Amino acid sequence: MPMFTPVEAFLGWRYTRSKRRNHFLSFISAIAMLGVALGVAALITILSIMNGFERELRDRILGMAAHVVITAERGVLRSWIELSNLAEEHPGVIATAPYIRREAMLTHYNNVHGVVVRGVDPASEGEISVVMQKVVEGDLSLLESGAFNVVLGSGLANTMQARLFSRVTLIAPEPMRTPAGMLPRLRRYTVVGIFEAGVHEYDTTMALIHIDDAAKMFRYGDAVSGIRLKIDEPFNAPRIGAELRKGLSGLTPAPIRVIDWTETNVNLFKALKTEKIVMFIILGLTIAVAAFNLVSTLVMVVSEKNTEIAILQTLGMTRKKILIVFFVHGGLIGAAGIIVGVTLGVMLAANVDVIVAGLEQVFHFKILSPDVYYISEVPSELESRDVLIAVLVAGCLCLCAPLYPAFLASRIAPAQALRYD
């Protein structure tokens, strides 16, 4: 005889609804199902929003940063033209661009701020980064050799109170030796552009100048700080970086380093991953609370159906079948909650932007103010992996919940249950 028959399934389904004279058990069963549904929906929605923030931040960082960077192990990179040509021969490399990076001091009237100066070639920089599309005022092409022009990040320009065509002073960290003694090396630059990358690190500290002007300012001569590379698929950066490191090593007198974007931003993305894991644990505990609520619901069902269980046993239903009945009963409630939760979570994750915009319009406030946050919209990216994980977690918890109530029901003694009935 099979272990599971339609009788157990029918009784498990029947026990999800109480008698007409008492709807309390139906109500608490609905509450238990709703608790599981809300937990699953919240888990899917929050994970999707965190995926969206991670994607947005990754795109903004990769829009400004190079996928792979070749630098000297120590000092400056001298044979950079040969290395650049060899790197371009790799099938995964789309474009290369030399750069000079130094830290300096920027002054404008009484405002003083430390900056990261990046000397770039405007012709090749547009192929590496999206900075040309991020210029909100002026034009990056005005960075001409010998013109000593500068393009500032929006946050840096606001801090310095500098506007388009303002004259700012750039002070190099190394002083200049003269017969009169050590004097600071400084140069006046004209602001010809302001960019807004949407990343705090770049918008508040970066100043772009022509690479020839940077070489004169910091006395680099024909050398550069390194070569920035753009590859066809950013997630292949570790593999391509390793191949370039192997292929280019030994071609220059000084040893070189090849770094990809996953190494330079490792702490940031580790923090995002850790935060996602923490949120998953917190919301998983929410589902666990709903599962405990399901346990209490099933215990009350067992208590109410005490007499009926005893009668079923006198009619020949074994304890194993009684256990299956209540296991099916709890499983049905959990399954219904998971189905409703997945449906609700997918709908919320797919329409976060519409929902947030509606709430902002109704309550007349901005959830992510552009004056405070660089990401002013709430992004969302629904991944099937997150949905599957939410279903598996909720399913395991809901399958564990009926174990104790089902065991309790199977241990009911018919003689004691029917003594006073």
C-alpha cells in the first residue's frame, strides 16, 4: 500500500479551513501564510534593490576607471609606447591611453583643497572612460597641450567656488630649487570644463589636465605613470590582466605591474557583498519568524482537531498517516505563502521605480535627494538566482515547521481523547 494517498492530501487541505461556527483557525492560517508571503516578498525585493545599487555603482566606477592598468613596479613608466602597442595586439583589448597621476594642492582665492591630478590625452581618453559624456559644463577637448587648462569634478568645483573660465592655481608637492632657495612649483590653470561622474571619489577630488602639461608640471619628461586599458568584457579583466602580465614581463628594463579593476575596488565590492549577506540573514530571520508562527498555528489545529484525530485512528488510520496529514496541512500553508510571496516580490522588484515615483509624488518628498546622494533613483535588478534562493530558504523553513505539530498529532491516544466526548 502506498505511503501517501489522496486521503491524507484531502484531510490536510480540509484542515486549512475551520468549521462554520469557528473561523478563528482559518484566520490564523491566513495570517501564517501572509507572514511567509511577506517575508519572501521582502527578501526578493531587497536583494533586487541591492543588486541594482551594485550594478549602478559598478557601471559608474567602470565608466571612469580603467578595466586594466599597466604601471611600473617603482617610479615612472618609460617604455610605454612599446607596451601600449603590444597591449593593443591582445584580442580582448579595445583601446589604450597613457596617463600621469599625481597628488597636488589646488587653490582658488581663499579656498584650498587637495586634489588628484590626472594628465590625460583627450583624443584617447574618450575611448577609455565616459568622462566626455559626463561633462556638464565646458568641453574636455579644450584640454590642449601648452594651454594649461583644467577640468574639475562638480563637487571639487563647488568646494573651490570655481566656475567655467575661473583661474585656479595648482601647486606641486615637490618644491623647485632656485638660487634664492626652495620655492613651491605652481602654475595657473583655466577651468574649461566641469564633469559629474556620480561617484564621490571622482567628483570631489579629481582634476583633469593635458598629459603634456602634467609632464611639464611634475617633471616627467617622456615618461608616464601608466597605461589605462579598456577591454571588451569587464568581467574578463582578471584573466586578460594575467595574460598581459605574462606576455609583457621582461620587455622593459624595470619590472611592471598589471592591475585590474577588481583589485583596485576590492574593498568596496567586498563591503557591498557583506552588506547583501547581512540583509539576506536579517530577512531570512523574518521568514523564520513566520515559520514559527506556522508552528503555533498547526499546534492550535491539532488541539482543536483532537477528537477528530482520535476518531480517524479508531477507523483504522495509522499514526504515520496522521503525521502525513498534518505535514501536508503545514506544507500547503507554506507553499501558498511562498507562491504569493514570489509573485508579490517579483512584481515589486520589477516596478520599484514606478512605486517609488508614486510614493514621492503622493507624499511630496524625494527618497534619495540628488543634493545628498549621487544615485537619486532607487535601482532594481531582479535575478533568478535570488528568487530561487528565497524559495529554497522559505521552503526549508516551512517544511521544518510542521514536524513537531505532526508528531504531536500522531501521538494522540484515542482512548484519552474520546473519554469525555
